[in-house]
Amino acid sequence: MSHETSSERAPIRHVVAATDFSEPAAVGVAWARDVARVHGATLHLVHALYPIEPGLVGLVPPFDLTEEAMRSVRERLEQLAGELSAEGVPTLYRVDFGQPSQVIQRVAGEERAELVVLATRGLGGFQHLLLGSTAERVVQKAEQPVLSVHATDGAAAKPVRHVLLPTDFSEDARLAREAALRVFRLGEGSRIHLLHVFHLPPEYMVYGDQELSAVSRSFRDRATADLVRELDEVALGLGDGGWTVETEVAEGYPPEVIVSRAAELGVDLVAMGTHGRSPLGRVFLGSVARRVVQHAPCPVLTVRSAA
């Protein structure tokens, strides 16, 4: 019997896609377009025009320069919105002044978006996130699920049929599972891989083959058995929606394990919460989500609970 909730079946009506007109941003917009098309949703393009601060360059930009920048951005957004609308996806656009992550969150709230889509590398080629730490801030603070797309994820959203769901059994992790089912309409033939990663403190391992090491191994084995049972309960809660559910408990540094398992399994998506704690009392998600977003070999869907 399926345990699918009405919220998981409900179509998405509004998708916000941030763009800085870079090639990576175009990949993010393409994924947003395809999600919007599947749901019959309206796509909202947003660009943040961040005024030059006098202290950064020693000069105050002339008013005419700011006006010229605004006209240029509007023209590019209008052209892009027209192209997307011609492809059958109703598209609107917004350009606002302000700090990019704040603009994105504000527009998402005002448009009542159910999903925000970001590229994870923008202009400048820095080995970080869109417009510096914009995507990182949005992932940490957004009230909506955030889909972070890498430049290497392809210019069009391929069907998502294999999903890695890291879980620490928290509310955020539960919401991430629900969001993945809703956004990508997982169903017949899909594979869901539930993964819990625990990381024992180094001091548990410093005694080599001595007696305390044996005690540590016994503790690890008991903890693993308990985690396997809890993970099986999560799997049962997913019900029978036509998908195959796999479970795995692994030991190691969580972001490294999650990223490596995503690559080894060849998943189409990683979906995870942004905050939570492991049963061993150690922080699991949070900085982990940030690192996974940066390094995963596929798009990453993150969810932050209102709490």
C-alpha cells in the first residue's frame, strides 16, 4: 500500500530560477524549465542587480551607468522569457536591486514558489557557488526546496529515476524525501537509495588492536544494527509507489561518503535536508549539505524545515 501524501501528489505551480546569464546559470534555467513543463507551472526568472559599493572601487557609479545596466538586464530577461514561453512554459521575469540571495528569497516568497533552482557556479569561474556564496546562503535559508544544478549536469533535465536520499531521521530529511517525490514525480521503475552515514569520533579508534578497540568495534556494530532497523522503518514509510527502495548504513565522513556513493551508484539526484542530528548525537546535515551541493556529481535537492 502506498503511503504517498496529498502534498507529494500536488503539482507545483510556481518555480523560481535565478540567472546571472552565465553558461552554468543556463543549465539551471534549463532544469527549471523542464520541471515547470512537467507540472504545468509558471517559471519566474530572477536576476539581482547588485549596485557597486563606492568603498570597493573608490568611485560612485554614475546614475546613467546603473540605468544602462537595468535596461540591459531587462532586455536579456525579456528575450529569455520569450524563448521559454515559446517552448510552452509560461515565463515571467523580475530584476531587483539587492544582495542576490536576499532577492532570490524575496521573489520566491512573493511568488509563492514551491521550488527554487540555482546554478552552482556563475560568472568569474571561481571554484565556488553562484555569485560567490549566493547559492550557499539560499540553500541555508530558503523556505522552499532548492535544486542546485552544476554546470556539468547537462543543459536539459534528464528523467530522474534513481535518487540517493541521505537521512539522519530528522524532520528536514523527511521533508527532502517528500520534496523529491513531488518535484520529480517518482513512480514506476524508480530506484530510491536510503543512506545513513555515521562518523565515530577519532578517539574511539586510537588504541589499535587493544581491548578498548574491541569495545569500540562492539559499540559500532550495535549502533549499526540499530541504524539498520531505523532505516528499514523509513523504507516502509515510503510505501509502494512502484519504486524499488534500497537501504544502506555506512561509516565515514558524511559528505565524502554521500558524494562517493552518488558517483558509484550513478544516481540522477541527491535529496537531503539542510539541518539535523545523527542518533549518535553528532551534527550530520548542515555543513554536510553545503559540501554535498558543491561536490555532488548530479543535481542536489535540499530542504530546510520551518523549525
